[in-house]
Amino acid sequence: MAVSEKTVDLSQAMVTAPVAPADALIIAPIIITLFFGGLLLMTRKRAAWQVPMGLFALVLLLAACAGLLARVLTAGPVSVTMGSWLPPFGISFTADALGASFAFVSSLVALAVGLFASRDIDGLGQRYGFFAFLLLMMCGICGAFLTGDIFNLYVWFEVMLIASFGLMVLGNTRTQLDGAVRYALLNLLGAAFFLAATGYLYGSLGTLNMADITERLRQPTDGLPLNTIAALFILGFGMKAAAFPLAFWLPASYHTPSPAAAAIFAGLLTKVGAYALLRTMVMVMPAAHAVYADFLTWIAIGTMLLGSLGALAESDLRRLFGYVVISGIGIIFAGLALGSAGGLSGAIVYALHSMLVMTGLYLAAGIAARLGGSQQLRELGGLYGASPLLAGLTLLLILSAAALPPFSGFWAKIVVVEAAMVGGRWWLAGIVLVTGLFTALAAGRAFAHAFWRGGPVGTPDGAEKSVPGKLAAADLPLLLGPLGFLTMLTLLIGLYPQPVLRLAEIGAAGLLDPIPYVRAVFGAAP
């Protein structure tokens, strides 16, 4: 007996056309980092393979992110949905100018840290998985910047955090374990709020695709608990970004891991939380953003004050720079709270600037600690005599962090201040400038104590401190190379800011007008 066959039209549920090869660039960062991260874990007993294989993977990651950014700037947002299912049924990866630019700068930072770690991390640390954890953490970071699904944003957060736990405890000292506990507790609590918001959102809308949610929330939403969901997102992402009042975990933990691990933490991890808030609050839930704009403003002010005043009071070099990271998060929140094209552009520029500069400052602090034998400012001194090049590069990074011309920080802060003035919030612009002055004083004091004076407290004036010799002479130039690369980038952006400013404008426009993003996912305008 013949069985009748029915023709099933899959075009309404599945992708039937082949994906353009160039669009596969969007998942290349994930494939590269997962593959080489797993391979390095499997070959961890072959210590000689760790550095060359890890650096090769980081170069591939940089090339993939650069290609993706070029593709997005040329063709607009691109999207690929996994498993051939059409969105919102399938899990989408979607890259626009904002996500692609964050992923590209993150890959630059990761390569610089990898080069630094090739001389800073000993053979035992490499064998125990430094480069594997670094690549897996970059997998989570790039996945967070490129995903188009809120639940998978949570998944990539967890990948990032699990790998960062491994980097933080690498070395197994009492101080590292203490810092890891504080880091883990607050970040896991933030993840719990994030997961609760995600479940609440799915229960309310029945979808977690960002483009789908964006389109639905442009329609009347009477009866939906959007403000509650937005509050949970602000709490969860704010904790991960180290925003006031729950920022104390950052300076209490970032000074404990190796200099290379601390540098990439300071440069990237808090920016993932800031990126998630920009994406969810401005693009996905603009009505909730309008409700919480004043609340976000007060969070921004509290974060800026906490960071700048904490830096003034701190006597540990890496903890001091941790407070500088917090102060910068406050400026990003100020741009987010403004919500205008100028404010969002300033937040994006400042985030990209902070990725480069804070990574560089933590690398400089690591070298200074190895040269001087301590992270305490009272016990440091004479480092200018030990390495004038290190002193010069550190001073340039401090000037950039203080937002002085001609460095990238100057333009980032100028855009935020201008947006605040245009929006009639002159008092917010004043707070940005005053807290910037406090940050400059704190960083300048650190430089004067560690580098400029002749020696630590108790050393006679004019007497040079003898260097303990914890850093081999052959290692110093190789450690200064990545530091010089990051310093060159912040100076280059300061001298020629137009490309970065334009990139930030495109990213801000994509948040305020999500139609191209939605069209990339669904193939038609909403």
C-alpha cells in the first residue's frame, strides 16, 4: 500500500537559503576561542606548546574580529541563526557596530595581555592553563558582545565568569583565594538577578530574541511588568559592571591575581556589564529606560564619587587603579542615563578608551611591583631610575585616564560633558569634571610616589632605592612592548579621534533606531 507523501513548506520555520560566507565571521570568534581553549587544556602537559599556540589563537581572534567589524561597517548589522531555524525559534548571533567594535577592541587587549603573559606567567602557570582560561574567557566576552538572544547573553556571562575564576586563583595563594571568594560571591549574586530577569521576561513575552523583544515592546505593553524586569537587569548588570553601591568587590579582588589576569579583568569584564545595560535598556526596553533615567543618573554620580574618592584614599597601587576603573564606569553610566545620541556616543567612546587604558595601567602596575618588590606606595620609589621607559609609558596612560589632551580619554569625557550640557544637566557635567580632577590627583600622587621620588618612605631625599632584582633584565623590554602598544593606541586615538568618534556615533544610532538590527535578524523592516 502506497503511503501518500506531503510536501512540507519549511520556509516559514527554517532557513532554506545558504548563508553568505562573509556572515560566518560572526561566529568565527566563538569557534576560534573554543577550539584553541579546549586544545590548550588537552595539551596542558606540553608546556612548550602553550605560548605559541595561545598567541596564534589570539592573532586569529583579532583577525576575525577585525573582519567582522569591517563587514558590519560596510553592510550594516549581520545575523546568523543557529540550526537553520528562523528567528525567534533559533538562537541568533547578531553583530552591529556596537557589538563588533567592543569585540574588536577586546581582541586587541587580549593579544596585548597574551604577549605580556608570555614573559610574565611562569611555566607552571602556563601548564595550569593560563592561556586556555584566557581564550575561554574571551569566548564568553565575544559571545556576550555578539549574541542576539538574552538567555544566551546569560550563558556567555557564565562562560566568562567560570574562566575568570580559573585565572583569578591561578597561583593558589591565600590572597588570591580571598579575592576570588569576594569576586565570586558578588558576581554570582548578579548572575542570579540576571537569570531572574530573563525568566520573568520570557514568562511575559514568550521570547528571548532581542530583535523580537525590541519589535514587540514598540507596541502597547499594558499589564507587562517591564519596570520590574528592567530593575532586575539594572541590579544584575550594575553589580557586574561594579557600579555604586555594590562596587566594593572590584578593588578588593582585582589586586590579587597575576598582573596579566588583573589587567584583562580591569580592561574588559566590567565593560561587558556596561554593554549589556546599553543593549537591554536603550535598544530593547526604551520605555523602561525613560522611567529609570533619573535613577541611573544617581547611580552614575555615586559611582564616579566612590571611584575618585576611593582612589584618593588608597595606598595600594593596583587597588588605586581599581577605583579608577570604578570612576570610569560612572562616566559610562552618565552617558547611559542621558540616553541621547551624544550621551550614548560618549559612553561608548569612554568604554573603548577604558578597555585600552585600564589594561595598560594594570600591566604597568604589575611591572612596577616586580621592579620595586611591593604594590604599596609607601614601599615604592625610584622606579624612574630603574626604568625611564616604564615611567614615561605609565605617565602617558595616567594622563589619558585623567582625560587630558592629546589622549583618548579627553575626547571620551568631552562627548559626555557636551551631551550633559546640551541636555540641560550642567550639574552632571560639573560632577564628571570634578571627579575627573580627583582621579587625576590620585593617579598623579601614585606616579609621584612610585616613580618620581628617590625611594620609599624613610629613604633620604635624593637617594635612589636599590631595585630588589625580581625582574630579569631580558624580560623588561618584552614586558614593556605590550604596554607601549596600548599607550600608542590611546595616543593615536587622541591625535586622530574621528574614526572612533564616528564608530561610536554609528553604535549609538543603532541603539536608538533598532530597525536595521531587527531587519538583519528577520530579513524585513518591522
